[in-house]
Amino acid sequence: MMIKSKTEDLEIFVTVVDCGSFTGAANLLDTQVAKISRAVSRLERNLGTTLFTRSTRRVELTEAGLIFLSFARDGLEIINRGEEALNTLQGAPKGKLRIDAASPFLFHQIIPYIEDFQLAYPDIQLNLISNENIVDLIEKKTDLAIRIGKLSDSNLYAKNIGISKLHIVASPRYFAKFKKPATIAELRTHKLIGFADSPKLNNWFLKEDMPLTPTITASNGESIRQLALNGNGIALLSNFMVRKDLDNNALVEVLPNSVVSPNPREEVHAVYYKNSAATSRITAFMNFYTNKFKL
């Protein structure tokens, strides 16, 4: 039996489902909405059925589309595994590897070694994505994600990378204006820098249970680091971000040993699907970076 559906059309169909719209799929695949629409229409014509009900704001699967979706996913996965097997047979891993991590981890732990990684694996094309919140790996077409903090139950494979201790820090510039806190309670009298969109990250896990309210907030850890470096207040930041700042006295640690450790905010994991078609590329990345990460 001849298969009527083109692989590219199947990939577009699945992407539309994951993104919930033609526009979202076009943005993710970096193409025009018209191309997405033509691919779906062509697939529907070849299958002789309607896969989506369309509205001005969103598309939803029909009953036929829902049935076909699982087969389309499985078929694409099998093809991807076949290509991966051939790549492995031919030698060094090759192909695209999409990695998601919070911006501070990208900046301080991954990007400094990209040149060396590309020399070691010239046939792997890296796509580095920065998200401050946890993303759905399937929806975002992500092969590997670095997640900081305690993992919730999931169907992902998680490799524990290690613990990155938290430090309470501020710059000498800040302490030129304000006296260093001598006790945890005195933190309340200082300007504190926290997270704007993730209130749970404003739990500093202090040995004295005391709620803190940030004076200034930012959307990601790197922005908080820059605020601290520029004398705007006291922050709680991971060692992997501030290790060099502490070594060169750009930041100063205060109240050492006042944070409970280990705590859920200190855990670092690499997560991916066990049956990922990019297994050899993920393995290459993890083998290379295992000794590079300085948490």
C-alpha cells in the first residue's frame, strides 16, 4: 500500500496540535502560516477527512484527527529512530539538538564551552533556547532540558547533575551605603532582590523561618545577578552563577551557612524522553559537559 501522507506534512500536523494554532506552529517552525495551512489541507485531502475544526483564534482536533494523531506521532518517532540508528552506524552523532535551560545556566555553564563542543562534535547542530519556566518538551520540540529545582513526577528521564548551593550576596557598592546584616532578622531592613513571575523562588530556605518581601523584582536570575552587581540590593543566587563574582569580590557573601542546604532550589537535573530519537546526540552532550559543569 502506498502511503499518501508526506513526512513534512505529518510533522506540521503534529506541530499544529502541540501549539494549538497555525500561527504558533509557523512561529515554532520558522515558516509562513500559509505553508502550514497548505500542508494541513493537503494532508486532509490525501486522507479524505477533516483533521481540525478551525476558528479565528484556535484549532481543535476532530474525532478523526484525534485518532490519526497517535499514529502520526508513532510513525514520525519510528522514522527518527531509524535515522538515528543509521547516524550511529556511520560514526559520530549528527543532526539537530535542541536544548532548553534558564538563561543563567546557558550563560554561565553551557555557552562558554560551545566552541569546544562543536570541535568535538562538528556534525551536531545546537539550538539553544532560554526559558525561565518549565516547558513541555514535546510542544516545544525540545530534546534536552536543564531544570533547576525539585522535579515533579513526570514521564521524563532525569539525570541528576548535582547540587548548586545558594548564597546570599550583594556588591561592595551596596555595602558602602548600607551596613551588612549581622542576623537573618536584619535582612528585613535591607533592599532585597527577588523573582517577579515565580513567587516560590522568593523562598530563601533560611534556617530561621521568616518570610521576605523583595523590594525589587526581575523575571530571571541573570537580571537579578546584574541588579546585585550594580548595588541595588541583596539577592539569593546559585553558586553556578556567582562563583566567579565571589572569587573576584564583585559580590560579597553575607550570613554564610544561614540557608538550609541542600534544599529543593539547589537541585540541577538534565531531563529528556527515554525513547528520544536524539539519544546519541544527548549522550554526546552529557558526556562532554559532565566534567565542564561547575555547580
